[in-house]
Amino acid sequence: YLVASGDYAIVDGERGMVILTSTATHGSWTTGKRAIKASYTAGYATVPDWLQHAARITVRALYDLRNSQGKENKSEGGVNVAFTKPAAIPDEAIQILAPHRLPRALEPS
């Protein structure tokens, strides 16, 4: 049976626990293991330019690091070079993405 979104609540987002609310018009879930089917629509119909730009910056940064990823240093021709660990997302991309983040995502953990 289709259960209206107002008839259930997510009580534990990390574990994905969903319960029927006390005001649910449908009395119970379908019986059986893993009997809940969930569907949703999210995202953008067309990816905004700012998001494409941030993605390109990130991909380019990862591409530029392709020879040093996973390495702490490199020795070549008698010279030893220590690599600094770059951020997963470059600062420029973070600045582009920052205005579009949810406020709860900005809170320190």
C-alpha cells in the first residue's frame, strides 16, 4: 500500500528507521522482511552553472594530483620531495558551494 508522507516519520536518519505516526490513516506496514519500498525525487532538473564550475575545479585538482595521490614523498634524481596532503575539495570550490549549503551542514560537529 502507498503510505502518504504525512503518515510516517524518520526517527533515526543514520540507520534509516521509519515508523508510522499515531495519526496514520493506514494501520500497518505490509508484512514481511524489508517490505518497505521508498521512492523520492531530489536534485536539480538542470545542473546549475555554479555547481558545474565547482565540480570542474575539483576534478581538475584531483587530475593534477594523479601522480602524487596516496604518496607522502617522492625521490627522483637524488632529490626527495615531500607532498602536502591537499583538501578533498579545493578552497575555490568550497567558496562557490558555501552559499548553497544547508545551515545544519555548517554547524561544527
